[in-house]
Amino acid sequence: SSLRLNWASTGPCSMPPKAAPKGKPAKPATMKYSIDCQQPVDDNILEVKDFEQFLFNRIKVDGKTGNLGDKVNISREKAKIHVTVEAPFSKRYLKYLGKKYLKSQNLRDFLRIVAPNKSSYEMRYFNINDADKEDTDSD
């Protein structure tokens, strides 16, 4: 009964933290995102170069706009905009800026931004026809 265990020193948390490997500092991971504007461009509703300029002016790096430097690279390929960034950068931020651009062009009521896969967004029309069919079928 006089034997007393000190649980704080015997638990798995008592191991010393591992030191980071020495050598070159790790290069931040780069991520590539793309925004496909094919549908609105085909209908001459949207100018890709204007959207590219909007992103160029609005993307913030370290809390400042116009501070892209070498951390953010924006390029255009036909109706697609490619954004290459160093981590940390949120893909959701691109969606936010895209929605903001659509709102400024008064296109937010007709277009939406959808993520077809993990590294890209796509501008699509709202499916108004499907909603109309459902309304007429229920009568």
C-alpha cells in the first residue's frame, strides 16, 4: 500500500518531442486550382480576362491586396483561369471571390460556382428548367 505510481511520468505523453530534421527549410507546398468559365463565355456573358484582372486585384496575401509576389500566380488558358499558390491558401477563398465577381456583374442570379473535383471550380447555370418541370408535374 505504500507503493505509489506517478501516472504523469509513465503515460505516453511523457516522451520528449521529436526534433525537426536539420538541413534546408521545407519549401512550402504549392497548390494548383482552376476555375472553368466555359458555359458563360460560350454565351458571351462573361469576359475571362476581366475575371482574371478581378482576381489579380482582389486576392490578398498576408492581409494585403496587390501583394501577390511570387506566392500567387494567375494564368489564363482560353476559358479557364489557373491559380497556382503556395500554402496556406484556401480554395474556398477563390469561390468567395468568384461569387463576388458574379455579384458585381449582376450575374449572381443566373450563374453559380460548383466544385466538380478537389482542385477546381466551374461556373454553371442554375437548373431553372428542372424546377419548372417539377412544378408542372405536381399539379
